[in-house]
Amino acid sequence: MPQQEYIVVRGARENNLKNVSLQIPKRKITVFTGVSGSGKSSLVFDTVSAEAQRLLNETYTAFIRNRLPKYSRPDADTIENLSTAIVIDQKRLGGNSRSTVGTITDIYSMLRLLYSRAGTPFVGYSHVFSFNDPNGMCLECQGLGKKVELDVDKIFDKSKSLNEGAILFPIFSVGSWYLKTYTLSGLFDNDKKLADYSEQEWEMLLYGKGRKIKLPSKGGPIQSDYEGVVPKFNRLYIQRDNNELSESTQGKVNRFITVVQCPVCKGARLSQDSLSCTIHGYNIAECASMEISELLKVIKDIVNPVAATIVSSLSERLQHLIDMGLDYLSLDRETTTLSGGESQRIKMVRQLGSSLTDMMYIFDEPSIGLHPRDIHRLNRLLRKLCDKGNTLLVVEHDRDVIQMADHIVDVGPRAGTRGGEIVFEGTVEELYRAPTLTGRYINRQAPMKETFRMPQGHMTIAGANAHNLKNVTIDIPVGVLTVVTGVAGSGKSSLIHHAFVPQYPEAVVIDQSAISTSIRSNPATYTGIMDDIRTMFARANKKSASLFSFNSKGACPDCQGLGFIYTDLAFMEGIKTACETCEGRRFRDEVLKYTLNGKSITDVLDMTVREALDFFDKKEICQRLQALDDVGLHYLTLGQPSSTLSGGECQRVKLADELQQEGKLYVMDEPTTGLHMSDVDHLLGIINRIVDSGSTVIVIEHNLDVIKQADWIIDLGPEGGHKGGEIVFEGTPRQLIHTNSSLTGKYVRENAM
């Protein structure tokens, strides 16, 4: 038996790591655990992964290196025995409307090859089935399957006449030249309400052309070609490059346009020639629109010997998607619509077909967005990757993923400055006996709720049909904690985000989207305490408050308060370097001379939430800081850029901001994302406090500890995609465990024993 090899890390000091040294077994699955902010990511991503990718980049020529992302040497003494790293994180795949599940996984490329070999009639080689190729795309919509059009209902106010300003787009305002091309054309009664127009008048106003009209001017009548409002708007705005329009004009245009299905290809994206080629009666667009589970059945029925090899490879790739719990997706699903969890699982599928071995795969909470039923599928795929001879490093909080590890590294003991140490290394069995937070909670079963709040009324959703919902009508109780459950793709988000929230716009949605798009945003500015801090510094030093703002007078003149200099290298990747003038502190030197209780403004922004709580005594500041501490973000620094926060951290910052309010309606989307098992109890305490204060809370969640503490459960399913979209169960957690038709009920029942 070959001797076990290890990745060796000595003296790691990135971020909060305290001179950490450890050995990570190669060709095994190592799971890194610990509370949020303990240092797991600093160790795995900022140390091991960063060094592996830096060393790989150094093998290329300078010409190529200049086009690759830049990785600085991690703060560590030595890191040895690294393999090439492939990071599979939660960043959404993004892309654009031409990027789909099929194109990103290369499955659509294989499908194109299949149709070029086995489709009838033969219409050409694989490129004619590509909607991104001029030979295959529908020319009407340029392969997008949809067209941008003027929304006629939005641009006209039919209760007005032309003279009264019936055309609402600004350039057609009363007195404008553009409006005069209609009012002076002699084709319309300018005082007649648009609602009273005949069909011919309406058609002329909208689409009329081919008429010669005379428009008066100082130099005499000008002969012109008449152009209806729709073709004029299309020519001026829709058919032009957006980059030619100012940002404000684009904003105005966006209010009056709509996206509609292409009238020629009916959303199929391809030319009519390409769509005429079929296999077993299906064209390639029809196959791409099928759910993965249905498509697999169609592919397996193809017995043409010419296509045998392609059918085998296609079937294997599609089965991988199904094994990852993505059977409800279709190949034509745009990647921009995928969640972070879906994006991560698709990245995994792309690696499963690889023949490379002895790689190092690094995963960032791969269980996010997965129902307990699908965690077992995930574990099987992780094991499959490992068994091919690869090393897997997994940052994870889920019990079921932790329990399948070969080796566990627990980082802690707490977060921020109280973390950054290795508190345990060993097997799962050894972790059960370890005195760490993870060791104490790994075997702990949360209790089943026994008493339930009584509803103070109901909010009704009637006949919901968004996405895969099947005419769902349901009452959501008021004044209680409702948890919406179901496997991925069952219709949870469709029910709450696309049916409930539009009907109840007063709902405060606390999701995982970024808390700000500004690179200058941080927890202090988002929560509003930065204004109070600046005021306190100003009073203590008898100076203007704007001097203590890195967005105003106090900003470093060289970096304008950013703390870094961005160098655009044209065709090469831009580089961010710490500002040499302020050394990343963002302020002028003179500002740092002024103090508050012995601390400069940068000292304060470098404080963690908990340190700031001890430092400040002003009630308004402490209340907001306490809210951040309550949601488990005590380790964040006040000046940490918002762009560096995870989805779960963003959601908890929003939650902290809302804790000051009472008597509201809240919607939370998987709030346990990124939370350690010990912090889930803490979160539940906060949610219960919100409900007890008179609010209604609706939570979309997979976490069994949260489900067991609900007052009311709405379970969707029974499966995902077209097999979902129905209400499988409504009731209390106690009633759920006695329901055999619910997959969620099965796992809650097992967890309750």
C-alpha cells in the first residue's frame, strides 16, 4: 500500500490565521469546519488555493502571465506538495443571454454533433445548430429567441389627445419638434382623445409609413416622409448601440420597452432550416427545452449506430446533472437565471467528465441550496471525484457532508481575532468526542417544536401559475413563523418571490444579494453609523465632519479614498495595488492626527463589531452594532468592503438593519447559508424575537433545525420542475412527520428520532 502523502502548510498568517501549521492528506476528502469568520476561507482559499494558482501561473511565459489573474504570495513560511487547484465556488456563472446550461456544460455542443450525424433531413454540420453562429441563428432575433420592443400600452395615455401630451416619452412632449411631426402632418385630429381613434387612425399613428407630409418652417414648407411612433422609436433607440446612449436616456428608454418572444423562431433561437432537422420527431430546440430527466429518456431511445458513441457520452453527462439534483433544469435555461448553489453544482458536473487525475478540487459550501434528499447525491459525486485520485478540500457546515469526510480540520475556536487557530484535526469519530463547537453540535439534535403560535389572520395567494406552479391557491398565516420547504426546483421561490411578494409589496425581502453596488460601501456606511462616527470625531476635534469621510474632504488625494490604485492595462487584466500615499488607509495623513478617545478614524474602521461595542457608548451606535452582533457578525470590521461579504453575510447585515423595526412582514431566503450549526440556534432566537414583536416571517429553507422550529410549514413538490409546483403539505412540524407523501417529512422524521 503506497505511503500517505500530505500537503504541508507551515506558519500561515493570512488575515486572522495565527501562525497555523498543518498536514492535509492527499487523495482524500478533507472538510474544513468552524464558525463563520473563524479562518476557514483564509486557510483554504487565501493560502492553499492562492499559492497553488500562483505557482501554476509561474509556469507560463511572461506574455501569458500578463493575461492571467494576479495572485500574490500568501503570508506563510512554506506550503509544500501542492497539486493544480480547481476552485468550485458559489459565484454565479453569470454570462449573458447567449450563455445557457447547455453551452456552459458543453452538452449542447454534443447535442449539435448528434443532430448533424443522426438528424433528418441533413441540413449541415454541427455549427448550423448553434444559435451563436450566423449559419444557424434566427436572423430576426440574432439567435436570442426574443426581441426588445416598444411597449405601446406604456408610451401612450389614451385618455389624452396629441395636443394634451398623449405620447408619454419625453422627446414627444408638448411643443417638441418630434410631436409636431404628428400634430402638423395633417393626418390626425390633434384634439381627439386617442381612445376615440378609429382602427385606421391608430394604425397610422403607430406604424404608418409611405406618406409624404409637409411640415411648416420659417423657410417655407419642408417635405418629409411620415414615420409612425413605433418605427421612429425603434430607429432612434432600440436599433442603436446602447453605448451611444447616455445613462439617463437608457433609463428613460427602459421604462417604455418590453421583451417579447421572437415572432419568427418562437423563442427557439435557430433558423427555420436548422429547426426542420429532427430525431424521433423532435428538433434540437425542443430537446433543449425539455427538463434534463425527460431529455435523457429521449436520448436513450436513439438506436442509430452512427450516433452510439455520442448517445453514450450525452447520457453520461445528463445523468451527472440528475445526480446533482438538477433534473428540473433544461439545456436552454440561461445561466444568468441560476442561483449560486445551482451554479456551483453545474461547475461540479463539468469536472466529473474530466480524465485528469491528482488534481486538487476546492469547494465552498457545496450543500447550499440543496434539500437533505440531495445531500446524499452530492456526497456520492464528491466521493467519485476523490476515487479518481484527486484531493478534495471542502469548506462546509452541513452535518451530512462533514460526516462523509476522510479527514476534518476544525478552525476556531471562535471568529475574527478570537479565531484563526486549528482546534481539531482527525476523523469524524474523533470529532464526536472533541470539545470544540463543531464537536459539540455535530451530534446534537434540535428539539421538535411542541407549542405553536396561533395565526392572527391569513394572506391568500390565489391561482398562482408562475414558472412550474400549478394553479396554486394557499393561505399564509399572519403573525407566525412560516417555513416554505421542498426539493430544489419544487416551486418555493416561484411561490414566494413571484406570486406572494408582488401581491404583498409591503413585504421586506431579506435575501443574499449584495448590500450595495458601490465599492465604497462597508458595514459602517450601510447601517448608517458612519454618519454618527464622523459627527463624534468632528465634535471631539472641532473640525468639519466631512474631514472624516473618505468620500469627501478627508480622502487621500492620490486614490480618492479608495485605498488602492487601479491600473488599466488595456488588453491585459487591470491591477489593484495598495495606495503608497495612504498605505490603504484611505484618508489624508492630517486626518489621522485627530483622535476620539485615543483612536484615529482608521483605527475605528479597523475595529470588529464586538470591539466597537466596547469602544462606543452612544446609544444609537450601540443599538446598530448590537444588531450586527446579534446576527452573528461580531467578527466583521466596520470598514470591511461590502464587496468582500458572502451572500449569507449580506443577508445577515440586512437582517440586522431590519431588527430595529416592529410589526412588519418579512421574507427570508435560506438565512442559514454560511452559518455554523451553533449559529443556527442564535439565528432562530432572533427570528422568534421578530415574530414575538408582532411581525410575520416567511422563510424559504432546507435546514432541518429551522424546519422543526416553524409554527407552520408549506411543503412544495413532490419533486422539482414539471413534477413539482404543487402543495404537498400544510401544517405544523409535528403533523409533517406523520405525512408519507412529503420528502421533507421523511427527513424531519429521521432527524427527530
